[in-house]
Amino acid sequence: MNDNQILSTFQDLTPREVPASPASAPVLVFDACHIGVVLRAVLFVEVSLAVASMYGASSLWDWVARLALVTGAALPGTLAWLLSACIAKRWLAGKPKAVQYGLAVGLGGIAGGYGCGLLALTGLLERVPWVASVFSGALLSSLLVAALVMRAKSRTPADTAARLAELQSRIRPHFLFNTLNSAIALVRAEPAKAEALLEDLSDLFRHALKDASSAVSLGEELTLAQRYLAIEQVRFGDRLRVQWDLDPLADAARLPPLILQPLVENAVCHGVEPSPTGADVKISTRCKGSVVLIKVTNTVPAGQGAHGHGLALRNVQERLALLHDVQGQFKSGLKDGVYQVRMEVPL
């Protein structure tokens, strides 16, 4: 697939004034309620302790023993800090930024004292370093908060770029031509079907060009994909064979806007369009506990299909990671004449 088959034309949109957020609106300077944050925080603390333990170690085994000892105190303290910050998330959001920073650092000192207390209970230390533990906890928490704040700020330009990419990558010029030609051919013979086709096209453009929020529900994405495939069904007829296998429990999952439509568009372009006999396209969703599994599969002609640059797939993968971090999984591949895209997102 060529670039211009995936990317759409730039839209000449009149800039609009964005209303400023009220000064009193709650703003959270850091968010600890994320599995990616938890993993990075634990790794950061462990690496810091590993380096600090080297200073007093006389041998490799002495270093390992010291690291194991301080980990027994630092790990519970770190998890306690993360849990407390997550529980108090909404309460913290209503406080001024300076207060949030101060509370986070103070909570780090308390967590350091808590970890030191657990270590004191073991009786392995001759002298319990209460003061050093409190200040170490405060220092590590301040560094962690600074990293979380920078991460939150870095999302803003990435979100803006992703939103611009959404406006560029959804609707292809030749798709518009084909759809309008299909509608013209149906106007006299089947005017009701032509009207339905144009309504679907109108809804598709409305979703593509509106100001999208950071996330929409899977149910909304499925409705949009159904409208897109209904348009293509008029164009390809029996060559496009669509199968839906949807789990209603999965509809509440959150996704970046307009993330499913380019996947079904790729399935049509790579599977149906180059094949005289058409292709089978299947969209399925499954809710497995707290995870939602989404699959888009299509057969390809002679097990090969048309090769593209993967721009749409990279766009989807990057926006999925932007919203869900390590909780969002994306895989794609061709096997036995069937191309499959698989996504996993939290519910």
C-alpha cells in the first residue's frame, strides 16, 4: 500500500480559539495509578540502592548482601508510597501544585521511615538509621515526582501530534471518489441505498474531523467501523465477506479515537481490493477479566497480499502505547494466508 493510500489529505481548517482552563480546575501534577509507573518506580529505587550499596561493599558477595538488606526495607516503603499516592489521587488534585509536591516528598520521608522500621524489626542492624532513611525516602520520592511530572508534560505534544495524525490518516482521497461513484450509480436504481451510503459517509467524516478527546469507548469505535464496512460493502458486494464476533462486555474499554477504522481499512485494501474473489474480514472482541482482546483478521490473495509501508500500523501502535503504556499490547503478522492484528487493552 502506498503512503497516499493510508494518509489522507491535509484539511484546511480555520484555527479556533481554545478556551482557557479555569484557574481553579483541579490539576494533578503526577499520577502514580499506573502499572507502568509502578514498574519504573521500583526499578528506579532498586538501581539507586544498588549503586549506593557499592560504596561500603568490600566484595561482590558483601554488595549482594547489603543490597538484599536495604531492598527488604526500600521495596515495602516504595510500594506504600505508590499505594498512598494513588489512593489520595483525587484529593491531591484539588490542592495547589506546591502543596502536592510537598506532600509527595513528605510521604516519601514517611515511607522511608516505615521501611526502616520493618528492617529494625528483623534485628539485623546494630544501629538503626532512622534519620538517613527518612531523608533518603524524601530524596528518592522528590526525584520520582520530578520524573512523573516530566512524563506528564511530555504527553502533551505527543497527544497533539497524535491528534493531527488522526486527521491525516483516516480518509483517503480515492476512497471518497469510489464512495461517491457508488452513490451516483445507485441514485436512480436504488435511491434508498444511495441515501444510506451517503449517511454512512457523512458520519465517517464527522468522526474523523471532530475535536476528538483523548479516549473513546470500544463500542463507539465498532460503530464507526461498521459504517465504514457498510460503505465498502456497496462497492465490493460479495467480494467483501464480513464476520462480527463481538463481546458486549468489552464495549466499555477505552481506546484512542479512530484507532480501529484504519485497521479494517487495511484489511479491505490488502485483502479484498487486490483479489478477484475477495476476502474474508473478521472483527472480534473478547473480555477476559480486566483485559479486552481485539482482533482484526483478513485473508490475503495467494497468502501474500499487497505490501505497504506500515504507516497505519505504526500510527495505531504508537497511539495505543501513548494511552495505555505497558498495559496496551499490539501484535500483527501473516500466517497461513491470514493477516491478523491483535490488541490488548485494560478494561
